[in-house]
Amino acid sequence: MPLALYALTAGAFGIGVTEFVIMGLLIDVSKDLGVSISAAGLLISGYALGVVIGAPVLAAISGKMPRKTLLLALMVVFTIGNLACALAPDYWTLMAARVLTAFAHASFFGVGSVVATGLVAPNKKASAIAIMFTGLTVANILGVPFGTWLGQAYGWRATFWAVTLIGILALAVIALLVPKDKPSDTAEETSQGVAAVLGRRGVILGLLTTVLSWVGVFAAFTYIAPILTEITGFSESAVSPILLVFGGGLVIGNLFGGWLADRHLGPTIIGSLVALAAVLMAMTAALHQPVLVVIAIGLFGAAAFATVAPLQMWVLKQAEGAGQGLASSFNIAAFNLGNAIGAWLGGAVIDHGPGLGSVTLVAGLVPIVALAVALAAMRLDRRTDGNATRLSPAE
């Protein structure tokens, strides 16, 4: 794989740390800023909504910008946003800084996915996307546990200072290794516009599948620290090592999902959604068994990220010829809309529903709905292909 692909991975690592590390720091942030755990959880929803808002806004104002220039600009926004998080004096300032940081997220991964697929042979496109997203998985293996430990030992602000430094380093690597655009690289997608992309039924159904699958993921993952400490009985210091197990699952699931998607895209999407629902259900039954919970968390990570490259590749295929960069950015926004809704759903289950112990059960039901949407979309695709085949001789 070309070095430029690993430069994109470095940027993904920085973004992954800032997105996910807050899960391990919910208790610290809530105590320091004087808010409830569910209110601290909304910092995740705020970030995710910032991604959703940032995708169309940045698509509108940066459509003709060369992709490398755009990637560098996004990393500057990311770095400034994390600096603001480190300096935030209160909850609402921190929320605003998180939203600012999130603006860089969707466009970075959206544009980065298109750049990644352009660097490799056609039969390795999903694997290239998976390698870029390995930055997110490594962030969970190394960055999030270290960031959680750093925040618990020296205060949560120290974590955001560290992420600011990561942003500076990622900016330098992208500047050095990612090739400049060819003049025609962005012409096709900018001429089509947002309406052409969102006017495709396959794109809309793909985005809906992504949203629903990640509602389930984040309904559970947002509250993983309090689940482990208050339900299973682990100490706060045990959370970081357990997150390391989750991160290991992410790496395996991400790379395996990309490898499978290059060979059998549809079955990989279906299988990963079934696995995600099954693991979350199994975790519910194991909450009071520490060893089984740790195993389930590793499988949860694998099942969650096994969906990423296949869903991203599916939307890119559905948008072919209608602005893949825009569609890719919208799908990243869809992941994060799912994150926002999932964090809210988990909080609602805790505050107004059956409680913390039922979060994983509720989360496990949502990927089943995503599976139904995906199956319906694939059936419609087959019908469309069949009609085209039958009509072609007459044409």
C-alpha cells in the first residue's frame, strides 16, 4: 500500500482519539464541570451533530478546493478545536469547542475515502478504506486507553492538550506524503451537486442503514465506563485496560470487514449487522460476569467496525457518477448522526427507561432494523438490475 494511505491513517488516528476518548472521561468531566453523567454523554451527541452539520456546510463552501488542500485545512480546524477543548472553562464552552472540532470530521473521512480508493487497484478499494479507518481503530487501542489514563491521572484537559499535539503531527505528515490533485479530480463531483447525490434511492437507503447501525453501537459504547463500574463491578482503573480489548476487536473487525467487502460486499454488510445485534444481546446476558463481559466487549468492537468499510464502499458504489466525494462525506455524517442518536437513546434508557443495565439490550435491537433496511435496499437493487437486463434486448 502507498505511503500516502498511511498519512491519511495518521489523520484518522487524531480524529479518532478526540471523538472516542471522551467515553472514558465521562465521570471525570461530569465531576469537574458539575454536570450529570448523561449530560456529559451529550458532549458525544454534540460532537456527532457537529459532524452531521459540517458535512453539507463544508461540501457547499469547499467543493472546488483541491483535495489535499482541503485535507490540510480540515486538520487545522481539528487542531484549533482541540486546543479550545483543553482551555474550555465550563460545560457549554466545551460543548461549543467539541462541535467546532467535529466540523472537520465528515469531510476529512469523506474526502480521505475517495483519495484512498484512488491510490489502489479497483479490487482493493474497500481494503484501502479499511486501512485509512485503521487510524480510528488504533486510536481506540492506543490513544483512547492512554488518553483515559492521562485524563484520570492529570485531569481531562491534559488529554485534549495531547490530542492537539497529535493534530499538529498529522498535519505535517499529510503535507509531506499525500500527492497533489490532478486538475480533473474534483470536477465531476462538484458539477453534480448535493441534489444529484441525495436524489439516488440507493444512496439514501445506504445512509439510513449506516445511521441505524451506529445508533446501536453508540447507545451501548457511550456508557461503557459506567456500565463496567456500576453494573459489572470493575474499578475505574480497570476501564482503560478493558477499552484496550475493545480496541483490539476494532482493528480485527475493521480489516476483516474491508477484506470481505472486496470479495462479497452485500453478504458482508448483512453478516456484520447480524453479528452486531447478536453480540449486544449476548453482552446484556453477561453484564454480571466480568470475564464474559470483557470477551463480549472485544467481540462488540469487532462487529461494530466490521460494518465501516462495507457501508462506506456501498454508498460509494451507489453514488458512482454522481459525486462520490459528497456521498462519502454524507455517509461519515450518517455514522455520526447514528452516534448522536445512540448517545441520546442510551441516556434516555438510563434516565427515563429501565436503567443502565438495559442499555445494551435496547442497543442490540437497533441493528436488526438496519438489517431490514439493508435487505430491502438490496432487493430493490436486484429488481432494478433485472429490469435493466430484460429491457436491454429491446433497446
